[in-house]
Amino acid sequence: MTPRSGSFWRARVAPLASLILLLSLSVTLAEPGPDGMLRLQMPVKCDLDRDCFIQNFVDRAVGEDAMDFTCGAQTYDGHDGTDFRVPDLAPSRNVDVLAAAPGRVLRVRNRMPDISVLKIGEEAVSGKECGNGVVIDHGGGWQTQYCHLARNSVMVEPGTEVAAGQPIGRIGMSGLSELPHVHFSVSYQGDWIDPFAFGSEPGGCGGGEVLWDFAATWEYETDFIINTGFAADKVTIDDINWGALQGFVFKADAPILLAAGLAGGLSEGTMLTLSLSGPDGEILAEKTVGPLDAPMAQYYIGVGKRRPASGWPEGIYTAVMSLSDGETVREKRFEVER
Ligand SMILES: [Zn+2]
């Protein structure tokens, strides 16, 4: 989910690209703002907290603990970037990764496969933890890096001048990644910084400068529902990441009707409930998990019903997923017709 510090990668630069890089050195880089601060736009083409989520922030803790910029738990030890996560990699989504600020592309990588590191092991991506990615220089000592892009999706080359918001690739799962997201990181004068709290002291929370342009209309949230849907068989989290809950058609011979949901940013004490009811409103299956005894980056819950001997009655089947801490904090209802 992250290239750790020290694994900052260098892609081989093709001769033509080197030439372009040399020729473009005389072009003036887009300068950061008058205060020397880099201003950042969303690096992913999605509506934050609607169809994409921040799953992990920069770890602000000193030592082996982990703490995000709010003193919250949405990070892990050593995480040096911000993870923008999409529900899945269903082909219909095709989510663009965008340059967060104007600048010039320094390095790219584009040929690594999109596969969960849980399947191939960390050794297989050693030294290439970022996977397919792009590094952009913004001048003034600022750089941004975009990791885990889809294979062959990178559409810029070293030397390319990019505008803020310009597509540079598509979201994928290459490198040290087990879920569909962009690991976005910012460096200033060679050090990784937290774009939610630039300049604040490590080990503390609060303070510092927010570099994001969406900060004024955005609130830090926990306990969100990332993905929901139906399937006719058991699914794993990896299946869900690849879109197994999208485009389901409820056929008469479906052996199982599975309702499934994936939640993220979960707090200690959160309870997850998922219920499935049939056309007449009767509960067919229900499950409750929790209260969780520790914060969790994500949690998968599913409930299923086997096909009755008489077949599936026609009508609308409804599932309700909810997250609660005693009172419901999120609820999502989803339906399928038989
Ligand atoms: Zn990350």
C-alpha cells in the first residue's frame, strides 16, 4: 500500500525521453504560490467521500506507533503518503489519476502487472514498491509522486509539461498494493511531507498548513461504506477489488444470493450489520460484527441465502448495510430484481 521511505524509485529513461528532458530544461517551471507553498488539487478524478475515499493518511507518529494528522488511526506505521481509494477496478469505472499541480514529469514506470501483493508476495515488488507511477517536479523544491497505476495506463513521459488536473494515468493495483488506490505523496526539498499538515511537528497533531484546495469543503471522516452489491457465489475481498459486485444479473438458477459490503476507516467500537430481505420483506439472512476491538482500515461483510427448492420468488430483494456506534452512523440500502 505504500512505497516506504527509501524506496523512491527511478525508472529507466528512454533515449528519446532523455532528449525531450534536456530540450525542455530551458522551459520555466510553474512556480508554487507567492508564499512558496504548493497548492494541490485532487489527484484522482472522483468525488471524495462519494465514489472515492481516503483510506490512509501520512503517519505522523514518531517510532513504531501510527497516528494521522488528527491524532486518528487512519494510517499505519511508516506510511508516507495519502491513499485515495476507489471501490473497485471494474472496467466501467476507468478512474483517471490527475496531476495535482502544474509541473514537469521527471520519471515514469508503466509495465508492472496489476495484482494484489497478497498473491505474489512483497519480494516480487522489492525495489519497485510504487508499481506503475509518475513523479512530477513542481519547482521550488516540490515534487509529487503517484503510485500503483494500471499497467500501460501512464500517458505522460519524462519531460512532459502537465497542467493541474491533467490526466496522467489510471488507477490500478501495481507494486506494493492490495487494493485499488493511488498512493499519493508529496516531497519538499527531498523530504516526504504531510499535505494535510505541512510544517507541523512530527509526533504531534493539529497545526501546519493544509495544501489541498478541497480542504475548505471537506471534513475528516471515519467509518465509511466503500462498496456494496450482490453476487451469485462467494466472493473474496480481491474479487470485490476487481469488480465482482458490479453488473450482477439475478438469474433464476443462481445457487446463492449473496449481499456483500466493504467498509473502511473503521473506528474501535464500530458495529457492522448487513441484512438481506426478500420480495415480501421477510429477512432472509442477517449478520452483525463487532463492536470492533481496534480500528481497522477495512472490513468485508457478506450474508447469503441458498436457492429455495421451489426457486427464487420474483420481485425486489433488498440489502441494508449499516455502521453504528450505538447509533447508526452510516447506512446504505441496495436492491436487485429477480
Ligand atoms: Zn499508501
